[in-house]
Amino acid sequence: MAYFIQLVIEGLATGSIYGALALAIVLVNRATGLINFAQGGMAVLSTFVAFALFQAGAPLPLAILGAIIFAFLLGAVIERVIVRPFERGDPDTAVVVTIGLFVLIGGIAAFFFGYEPQQFPSFFGLETLNLGGVFVSLRSIGTIVVLAIVVVLLQLLFRGTKLGLAMRAVADNPQSAALSGLPVSRLLMIGWGLASVLGVIAGVLVAPQLFVSPGMLDFVLVYALAAAILGGLDSPLGAVVAAWFIGVIENLAGAYIDVIGNDLKIAVPFLVMIIILIVRPQGLFGRKVVVRV
């Protein structure tokens, strides 16, 4: 039983990393209707900024804070300068643009920081706790707590502040929001900035495990996209729950189903996702869109 609990906690920690990036994808999608494939590249570049600040002598919390500020500005500038002409336009063109951004930003990160993996310090340390026979790393607990705090803060932002309510209004109907006097352009920039911040949180959480490199979030982005789609592209809570589900089921399948093991466990959550989406195409928490003819 202790081993099972340990696998679940580790799965929740891994799912929390997927969930942070999935939240970023959902946030951009709700604001602009786009699926931002560049989210991983933006997160990697911002994580490299944290690494550079730390290498320059800044304390780790200050380096992460600097990366968060950089990530917000990066997201806002990308939305304003590159993405805005394609928002609410042809979705196929927008997808190509975000994929191009993903490649471009990855190349920029490699140009300035190189392809050699770099060791990134863990914010939570490397200690392992013995909780009634269950051995859990402090990093796993910290990762879960960070995502939980992020979810609570987002809920408070979108439900209890004027800024959050205005962003929800723009996401639901930008034309009506503009007619109501809301600064739609500025709110879209803020939305992209916040999404970029969520991305760097995922990057900082995963970097101590995978080292910092231009491609460190490639597989995380795949899982994050799966979580966002499975949970519902219009549901932040759904994205987090789906990310936790993916992390846990992947861990349990790899440990308890011999034919799967570590080699095939990556396929299990995607197989389950396909089955669920066949039954519920809008995702677990997504809203079904009804079009009147």
C-alpha cells in the first residue's frame, strides 16, 4: 500500500508540471481562441533567464522572480507584435505561426545558452521524507503545493478581481467587451503575459529533474496539450485535474502492468484520453457548444 501511495504522489507531482503548462495553454485559448504551440519554447527561454541570473550570483528566489518578470513581458510582446494580426482569424494560419514561434524561440535559446544540458538547482532541495513508510521527495510535495497555490490564485483573480472579470468578459465575447468600454487589446496582452508566467513555473519545476536545455520541455508540452484537451480547453480546473490524472495513471500503469513497464507507459494516458474524448468530445470539464441554425 505504501508503494501505491508513493506512486500516486509522484504521479501527482509529475502531473503538476504538466498542469502548469496546460493552464498556460488554456489561458491563451480562452482569451484568443488559439492553441499556443510556442508555450514550451517561451517557458524554456524564461527558465534559461532564471538560470543565467542564478549563475550571475543572484539568489535562487530572486532569479526565479526575474524570470517571471521576463516571462510576463515576453508573452505580452509576442501577443502584441506577432500574434495579434492572426487572432480570431484563420485557425490554421495561427497554428503555423505558433509552431514557427516554437522553433524560433528554441533557436534563440540555443544561440545564447547552447545545447549542452545545464544543472538547475531545486527550489525545494533534494531531501526525502518518510511519511509512515511512504518515501516522498520534498520536491514532489513542493511541486504539488505550488500548482495548488497557482490554481487558487487564478480562481481568486478571475472571480474576485475587476481585472479577472474583465479578462473573462474578453475571453467570452471580445466584441461585446469592446463595446462595453473594456481595453480588449491591453487585456489580451495581460492574458498572454500571465500564460507565459505559468509556463516558466513549469520550466523551473522540471529543470532540476531534466537539466536546462532548449528541448527540455518538448515532451512536457505534449502532455500539457493532452491535459488541456482532455480537461477541456475552456476549463483551467479541468486542465489541472486531467494533468494529475495523466501523471498518476502513467505511473501506476508502468509499475503494475508488466507488459507495459517503463517503455510503453507513455502510451497509456493517451489511449485513455482517446477513449474519453470519443465519449465526451468537449473534454471532462469543457462546455458543450450549441449552435442554433
